[in-house]
Amino acid sequence: TDGNLRSHLGRTHKGTHGHVLYPSQRRQSQKPARQITAELKRKLDDSLIKAIIVDGRSFNDFSKPGIIDFLDLAIPDYRPPHRTTIRCRIQKLYAEERENLRQQLSTVQNIALTIDVWKSSSHIYYLCLSGHYFDNNYELKHNVLAFRRFIGSHTGQRLQRFLENEVEKINIQHKISATTCDNGADIRCAITASNVLGPRFSCLAHDLNLTVKNGLWLYKQPKGSEKSSTTAAATTMLKENELVEDDDDNISIADGEDVPDEIIETYLPQSEEDEKYEAFDLQVQQQEEEIADDMGEEEEDLAKAVSELDQEILIENCRANPNHLLRTIHVLFKRIRKIVSIMNNSSVLLRFVRKQIEVKIEHENSRLPFSESRLRAKDFVIDLEVRWNTTYEMLKRFLFYRSIITNITENPSDEIGIQQKQCKQLEALAFSRTDWSLMKSVKTVLQDFYEATSLLSGQLYPSNGFGYFVVMALKKYLSQSADDTVEELLKAEIIKKFSRYFGRAFISDEQQKSFLVS
């Protein structure tokens, strides 16, 4: 038949041969009127791509069947762009943003850099380079200059080449006033050896974290530490591999694990069933499982490690051997983390504890004046070595819920509904009055470091200007005598590390001078 010929003439040359189409062909050629204009389509595409960038979505999220069905109903006749189109658009946007960044920084005379190397939960290493400067109106500005995956060995020479290449790409190699980083030997070597990256400034908040965690043995005991007669047997039974003190002198990667901020702020709704409670972050769950596995065979030994000594006897022993106090703190914190991990890994126990938390919060709120804000119930938490201030948060919350801990450890009742084996585990982890007194002393000491770290972690103001006042205030606090004897002993141990991390080995002369002029 001549149907194909008529179709070609009528549709391709419809101006002169439109009349040759059969009636059925004319109906087929009539397209439904578009319900969205080209301008609206462009705006929708732009908004879709922005959503992918802002929310970190995959390129094919808007091509999945459920989303397509929703869009058909919400915006008929709209078809999202293909993932290949999205990728090309994002690449173009990235190139435009890089060029805009170069133009923006071309008018800047001085810029300070911060560098952080971190590892994701999938063990992929990244390097983030950010810039901080004042614009022509003297407003503080921040920009991410580079965010790259880092492949290969993390030597100082490789990091130096990598960083110098990044700053040369945006043409700021002659504008760098200083570069702030942690105390990893690799990154320190890279910046010190470079003629481009400016003087190296040590991250003061990072130094505070090192001072506390290594000064009090919060996570690891230094190799070769002398054991006291009181705790030698207990620590031997723990069969711990004594680890070299982690002061980040070897590599900077450990300082920045991929840990979300919200893990230390897990809120409990006050009137919802427990199935609506927020789930713990996967990485926190993994850490809790590691704690449980590591100490599962040591529960009785952990209970013995912090003995039921009278506080006066404990102080006497600690005066004779300061390492006795530090080992006691080390094992005490392991017990705290252990009991929190037991609660988080038992749905029955966790449900009971959350009910007790709600009762306590309700009681505390009833005692507050009407004008004050209400307390919110929060779960117990486990601190993370790579997250600043989390030890203080853990301890503060643990002390606040002391009555709940005492209730489930000293005499676990049948009301909880846990197995007999779990009851014995909890009883073995019961805390004495000496333990609680020691926790209070540690919390008092950590509070000043918590406030100092919070002050130095500000994002809306230059924090270097506070550096001198923070360092001098902490030094004065650590040097002053305390009414509490245990607190005084703790401060004496911390100031040893404080003098190291805030001495010339880590704080350069340039940084010391910058404190005075900032």
C-alpha cells in the first residue's frame, strides 16, 4: 500500500502535502497538548539537579518507578532527565563553580587554609582543603577548595605534591598566610617542607582532644607503663595488648573517621512507642559489637579492675603511683562503655531503660520553674575517640542517669525481663561509691576542656583570636590546686600532656605570635 508514502509526505511536508494523509493517519499525528511549557520543564530540571546535589542523591533516583508514578500524577507530561544528562549537567556546573571560585579568589589578598584527611566507613580516604578569608566588606568567608579521594601511601612528599597542585589550580599559591592541620607526621611534614603552603598552624581543638585522651588514658594505655601492685593482677587477667600511645604522631587519617554528628544526640520521643525511636548509626553499632566481642570474656575481671577500695585508700595509692589512677580510669571507662553496649544490644533491656529515662525526665521537669525550658530525654551514648567532647557527653549523661544504672546493676529485677546470664553480666559491672566519685571528678576536669573545645570550634568567627586566652586559661586552671584531691591528681597528669601538645614541638613560633595579634 501507499500508507508509508502518504505518512512521510503528510508529516514531513505537511505544509504542501498534508492533505494526502488518510483520516486515520491524521488522528494519529495529532499530539496531545503539552501540559507544561518549555520554560517550566527547564525550571523543573534545574530544581531536580539541585536536589540531587544538595541531598547527595544518586543520578537515577528520579527515574525509579515509584518516583515516575508520583510525577505522572503531580506533574503530568513531565519526564525527568536521564542519568547521563544529569551527569553531564553536573560536570558542567562543577566546571562553572570552579571558575567562579577562581574569579572570586582573584581579588583576595590573603587566605588561610585548613586541611583534613579522613576515612569513610567503606575505608576510602579523602582529603578536604578549605579556605578562609575576608572579602572587601571585611566579612568572613569560607569555601571548600578541594575535596578529593586520596589513593596510595600517605607520605609527606605525596601529600605535599597533592596540596601544592590543588592550590596552583585556583591560583592562590602566593596568597596563603597559614595552613591549619592536625598533628599527623605526614601532614606536618608536607606543610613544613613546602614553600607554598605557608607556616603550619596546629589545630588547637585537636590538641585539646589529644591532651585529654592521652593524659587520662581514656582509650589506650601507653606501652611500658609501670603497673601498681593493686591493679597488676586485674590488668593481667584482662589480657590486653598494650598499645602505643596514639598522639597522631604517625598518621593523620585516624583523626577524621566518617562519624555523623547525630550519634551523640539520639533523642527519645516522650510519648511514642519504642519502635519509633531513632535507630543507632551503623558505625556506632559496629563499635558496640566490637566492645562486646573484645570484653565478652572479661566481665568478671573488669569488675575487679576497679576495686571496692575506700576513696581514701584509693587516693593514697594514687599519690604513691599516679599510673594507678590512670589505669583505674582506663578500666572504669571500659566498664562504662561495656554496660552501655549491653543496653544497646538488648532490645528488652533498652526498652526498660528508656521507660526509666522517661520517668526520670518527667520527674526532673516537674521540679523546674515554669519559665525554664523542659529537659528532653536522651539515650545513653558511647564516646568515640575521633569525636571531640564525646567522652564528656557520655560521662555527663551516665552520671545524670545514675539511679537507672544502679537499679539495673545492683539488683536486676524480673520486671526487666532479661535472661539470668544478662543479669549476672550487669551485676558484675555494678559501680561502687568510689567509682561514682571518680566519675564526678573526671567530669569536672573534662568540663573546662569541653567549653574550650566548643569555643574553638566556632564557624561564624575567626577562632584563632581565642587561642591565646583558651590556652592560658586552661594552663591556669590546671596549675591551680583543687579542693577535691582526685581532681588535683587528674589535673597533675593532664598538665604533662598539655605542656607537650601546646609546647614548641607542636605550636610554632608563628602560631604563638599570631595569638597576640589576632
